[in-house]
Amino acid sequence: MCGNEEEKEAVEKREKEEETGEEGSGEEGSLDNNRDLLRRLSKSQKRKRLTAAVKKQHLTAQSEIEKLSAALSLPDETKECSKNLYCEAWENNLIHGRSIEKILAASLYLACRKSHVPRTLNEVETATKVRKKDIAKTCKVLASRLKMQLALTSGLDYVDRFCDKLGLRGEVEERAREIIKKAEEKNITSGRGPTGVAASAIYIASVQCGNRRTQKNIAEATGVTEVTLRVRYKELSRELGIKVE
């Protein structure tokens, strides 16, 4: 009888231990669930912070494009094109490892090219404070990765703005355009920078029309060097048989 009592007590003890073990397991499961929940909440908070940071950066970039577009006197169409290019660069992960300033400057310059609103690298450099060398390099990356097809710019695209800066209109502007068209027909401008071609044509035209501007004046207004101006105007005058006195 005594043996039976001991066995009974042993069984009851084991059952209690099993019950305790099951309860302990439940507590551990509950803790694990809580940890999982905390981890999920933490990830969610990180995602929200990241989303907020991205949104803030986008808003900052959009605001900066607005300011720079105003500084460069860009039309709304070009400004919107620049914003779209920046967003495309972001979506294609082209901003990673590059400064936002360089991407913005390149987006502006490419938007000008794409919408046929000529602005020189010097002008974009002045407005954005990004070196034109870096702008050109970043432009190549964006144009290649975004598969952009850009038409070549012509010296004709710059004549109007350059003449306006120099206070030259009418006859001088018309003559400069004639010189560039003839040079393009003879393929003289191939491989030449369009701003240098425009500057040299304007210089020749100003001399021919008796409304001369110095090489220094034209170089400063157009952003080309005086050396480039001299080389280009001599080349044009020689190849087109124009006398410049």
C-alpha cells in the first residue's frame, strides 16, 4: 500500500512538473512573440524614418532646382524637365556615391540641352558652384545610364543670348548667324565647341558691321577664353575668305 502511495505521489509530482514546464514554455513563447513584435516595430520605424529622410531630400532638391532655374532664367518646361531627370537619377540609384549638388547641376544642364534652351557650362557652374569639369563628367554618366539621346548644339543656339549680353542686335546678330551657317555648310565647325564658334562669329560680325567689341569683352560675355576666341575667329575668317581688320 505504501508503495502504491509513493508511486501515486511520484506520478502527481511528474504531472505537476510537466504542467510547470508547459507553462514555462508558454511564457518563453510569449517573450519570443514580444521580441518579434518589437523587431517588426523597429524595422517599421526605421523605414518610416528613411522614407521621411528621402522625402525631405526630394523636397530640398526640388526647391533647389526652383532657385537655380530662376538664376539661369529657365522656362517652366526646362525646369520641370530638370526635376524629372533628377527623379530618374534617384530611381535608377545614380545618386548613391555622388554629391546631390553634382546631380542637380548635371540635371539642369541636360534639361537645357534636351529642351533646346542653351546654357553654357560656365553659366551652370556660376549658378550651382559646381566645377564645370564635374558637371560634364556627371552629365556623361546620367546621359549614358538613362539612355538619353541629345541633339548636338550649334553656335546658332547661342547667338541671340550672347548678342544680348553684348548689347549687339540687328545687323550684327544677323551677320553672325550667316557666318555660322556658312561654316556649318562647309563642315568647318565639326568638332568645335559651339560657344567658341558663336563668340568668334559675333566678333567678326561686330568688326564688319562697324560695331566692334573687343576680344576681351566678347570672351567675358560668352565664357570662352581669349585664346579660343582668337584661334576660332582666325580659322573662320581664313576658311570663309573673310577679311577682319
